[in-house]
Amino acid sequence: MFMKSAFLRVISCVVASVLLLAAGFSANDAYDVSEPENCLLHFSVVSDTHIEGNNFARYQVFARAMQDVRKNKSGNDAIVFLGDSTMNGQQIESMLFYGTLGLVLKNENIINVMGNHDIGNGEGDFKTLQKRWYGYNSAFTGRTLEHPYFYDVICGCYFIVLGMESQEVHEMLMTEEQFAWLENVLESASGSGKPVFVFSHYPSDYVIDESGEETDRLTRLFADYNREHDLFSFVGHTHMPMYLFWSFHTSDGFPETYLPRLTQLSGSHDNEPYDDTGVGLVVEVYENKVVLRGRDFYRGEWKYDTVDDTMCEVTYELKHPFQPA
């Protein structure tokens, strides 16, 4: 396993280095969290990079955005990708995506979520594509996975990743096994008194159970937990641009943030950066609050709502004061 992972890292970085040089280097200035002296935990979140072997414009947006992620003066306790990192789960796409992470982000703590495009978007052999996803994650994140769901503990906080268990396109199947696992992890996290961060490719109301029927079980579980504790959910898949009125949801009883597609392109040849291209989040955790700040990683700017020119920033007060482990 070690030899295979080492080979994947080397060959992927070699392949990615060619396009990375062609993409050029970001001239964006360094930036920082809003209160560096008080920030106790911080991480970046992006979604839906959709790396495709024959679309250099999309790769260029991705490469320059990753360079900006790296320029946070306080660093990153984690960098989270919410799925659909590749367009079809092909080898060349995986090499370009993961190889670029290896070259640009180097030894950062990378957390990767499985999306429907990463396992063929309804086409191809599910087991083969899933195994490929496991292999690249082992090589570049150091996580040897048996399931597409897992968790990590960072500064005492639980970072929980939910995962697809079938080759669905529009919904995410969660088995009884995954639900039971999640309930156990949340039970463990509840004793810490610290905020919990949940990452999924799909919004919580896009879930089906083993019968194939839509279920609100996940939404209810999160809402129940958030009544006494602090839970924050981050999702992708929808590709909607970041707007204050749409992207930041609390109507289901817990904060759920919809991340836009990082590499949204326009133009007749799908090769021109869209206004909302390159947008993700910087999440900052303080003693009594969590701050979500929209960031245009491609242009090196904080994200402003195009409707009323208000900064895409939301602050949530914590129920329990946070102290890192």
C-alpha cells in the first residue's frame, strides 16, 4: 500500500506540474483571518472543482485559487473539498486534482468528500471508481478509508464527513450503518462542548434511505443536536453562486451553508471565468462565535453579494465557549 501511494503521489505531481506551470502563479496578496490574535481554529472550504482533462480554463481557476488558499497568513488547520473534485473520476482528472494539491498545498491537512462526479456521475463501474477515490485519498491525505464517511478531530473539534454509498446523481443514499455511525460520533462529540463541523456533497434534505425513499432523518438529527450543542453543516452540489439570502441557511434548525461551484465558467466555449468563479469560505472559530467569510480565492478578494454589495459574511454565536484541546 505504501509503495502504491508513493507512486501515485510522484506520478500525479509530475503530470500536474506541467499544467501548473502553464496556469501561471497568482499575484494575489497575502491575507489573514479577521482577528488573528483571537482566532482559535480556522479552515477553508471549497466545492465542485470539476477538474477535467480537456478544460484548461477550469484547471487554471482551480490552480490559482489553491495558491490563494495557501496565502492565508495564519495558515489552515484544514482545507476541505466538498466533492465533485473531478468531472468523471478518470485517472488523468484525479492526477491533475490531487497532484496540484500535492504541489501547492503540500503538507496541509486536506479533507476530501466524495461527490457524484467523482464516481462517474451515474456511469461506469461504481466499485472501480470508488476504489480509485480511496487510493488517491490514501496517497494525498494519509487516510486509509473503508467507507466514504469518516471523521477527524482538529483542535478538539469533530470534523465529520458524510459519504455516498451508491452511484446516485441527484440524491445521496445513507444506509442504516452510516446513520448509526453518525449518531455514535455525534454522541461522542457532544461531551466535548466544542462545535461540530459536518461536510457533505449533498444538502441534508437530499438524502434517501435504503428503501430509496427521501427521508428527513438527517435534517432532524442535526436540528436535535443543535438545540443544545453547536453544529455547522457545509454542502456543495447545487452550483448556486454565493448570496447572503440564499447560501446561509438556518431554517431547518441548524446552520447549513451551500458552497458554489469553484470553477464556474461561461462563454461560448466554456472558457471564461464567471463573476462567481473561485468562491469558497474561510471559517474562523473564536471563543464565543464562529465567523463564515466568503472568499474569492481566484481573484484574491473577500466576496461581496452582487445583489446589494454586502460582504458575504455571517457570524453565529456559540452556545458553549470554545477552548482548543
